[in-house]
Amino acid sequence: MNRLSCRCHRPIRLFCLMLITVMFIACSSVRNRGEKPGRIPETVLGLTPSADNPRNSEGDFITLKDGRILFVYSHYTAGTGGDHDPAFLAGRYSHDGGMSWTTEDVIVVENEGGMNVMSVSLLRLQNGEIALFYLRKNSTEDCIPMMRISKDEARTWSDPIPCITDRKGYFVLNNDRVVQLKDGRLLMPVALHNVPGGKWENRAALYCYHSDDNGRTWHASSQVPNSGETITQEPGVIEMKDGRIMMYIRASGGLQQLSYSSDRGETWSHIEPGNIPSPLSPATIEKVPESGDWILVWNNNDGTNPGTANKRTPLTVAISKDEGQTWERVKNIHDDPDGWYCYTAIHFVDNKHLLLSYCAGSQSRKTELAVTVNTLLPLKWIYE
């Protein structure tokens, strides 16, 4: 009787177990469907051109001590929005962590150049002051990075300090490029394209100027070695855990090029191809403050698609947990084949979000560098 009873209950127990399993899976599926992954929100600031403002581009962010965020960018005032047209540095403020922005520009730096002032880097120095870097462009033979200091949270700025005094020429310093090492040294990677009386060269000579006195004086590194024909432009730098500095370089050949320094930016290794597929377009790499992971924003375009080969699209983000040896969580922020995305600035708002600024124009409408967009990205979405 007992044995028969056991035989009869075994299928019942098995059925109950299967039913519980199905219910668990069903409940889990419902729960998963109900969890909405982080999404990119709508644009929080769009700066589009107008008749007397043909271009807005190449800006950067700084968080002020009262919690506001200041965004300073290159505001063009005449011409067609070409690199040499008149421009001043304009500012907008956010009072709510980057979700909304003031609607009127404030003038941060008047156009003090023969052509313009442009291409902003903002940096909170270790002494608490704010450093503002930008290019003062007088001619196609005279373009020098300048630095101003604010001791009162960007209300006023010091007189400009030229960051390159050992040679003359046309130097390019991208926006959001100046860094301060753990030991306090400032590094400013630049590309030299022309010298007085010379000829413009797309294949720029790369240097990394450094300062050990919070920007009062600057000194040049040795030139980054490049014995081949690879075009190199618009470098950026990032400090590694072992103290080395990695330089990543806009380059021809379908990949970002890399160079390394073991002496705090004084000398550099010969360039070498990295593992970041890219058209001739700049990338930006910065560290996530909490984890130390690296975030990369760039055009993930290896040229194999004929429709977008050599175009600055898509705009892609990725994470590295091993200082650039491998990249994961690769996802597109924008993938419009007509888009033109470049000159990014990354700014961490809190432990959950980052602000991203970039040019976001159209190839067909010829507005490639004319439109600047600021987007607030959830870190959760980036890491999903």
C-alpha cells in the first residue's frame, strides 16, 4: 500500500515541481520585461547655427563649487563657419546637473585673435583653481594655446598666459585635452602643422608640453617619433596605473595610433597602431572616477562599409577595464550615416551620469561642424 502510494504521488510531485519551475520562469520573465534598461535621454542642449552664428563647436565642461555646471564653447560670429572665421568663447550654465541650460550666452573670452579664439579645455587644478585653455589664432602660421586662471569660480579670469614660447607656428590643441597627473604635472598634447614661412603639413609634428607650476611656465617634450608616412594629428593623453602616459592619436590608416611615455611626458615611443578602428578623426578617452575604468568615445568605423568609409559616423562609446588592451560594452550613441560626429568632451556629473558634448552636423546639409549637442548619458546604459 505504501509502495503503491509512493508510486502514485511521484508523478504528482514531479508535476508540481514542473509547475513551480514554469511559474518561476514566467515570474522572472515578467520581472525582466518590467525592468527598463537605461536609455539615452533627449538632447539637453542643442546649439544650432543662425545667420550671425554660423557655427558652434569644440567646448568643455566644469562643475563649480556651488553645484552649477559651466559649458564653454567656440561661438562663431561671421563667415561660413570655417576654422579661421571669427569666434569668441561663450558660456552656458546648468543648475540641475546638466538636464537644462541657460538660453543666453555669456562672453567668457572676447575674440582676441587675429582670426579667432576656439577649442576649449577646462580643468579643476589640484590647488582648487580653474584653468581655461583655448587656441588664440592669428593666422595660418600663428596659432598658440593660451591659459587663463580663475580663483573665484569662473566669475573672473586672469590675463592669458601663452603655453608655447619656445617656437612659433600653428599648433592644434583639441577641446577637453589638458590633464593633470597625480603628481601635479600638467600635460598638454599638441600638433604642429605649420611654421612662419613654411608650408602647411597635414602630417603634424606631435609634442606634449608640460608644466610643474600650475601653468605659469611650460616646457616641450621631444617630438613623438614617426618615421613612416602615417598622418598624425590631434593627440590626447591619459595617465596609466604604472605611471606611464599613453598618447592616442588621430591618424590615417584606419586605426588610432598610440605612443607611450615612461618619464611623465618628456619623451615618447615611436607611434604604433592601436586597437581602435577609426577614420581620420579624433577620439576621447577618460577615466570613470569611481572605478578607474576607461571610457572611449569615437567613430567606430573601420572603412569596410562603402557608404560610410572615411566618414565621422557612427558615434560610439566603449569601456575598457584593462587600460585599453581590450574594449567592451561597445554601443552606438548615434548611427545616422548622414551624421558627422566629432570633437567630444566628457564630463562626469555624479556616480550615475556623464555629460557628453560633440559636433553633430549633417553631411548632406554641410553642417558637419556647425551644430553642437550636449547629451546626458546614464552610466548604467553605457555598462549594459
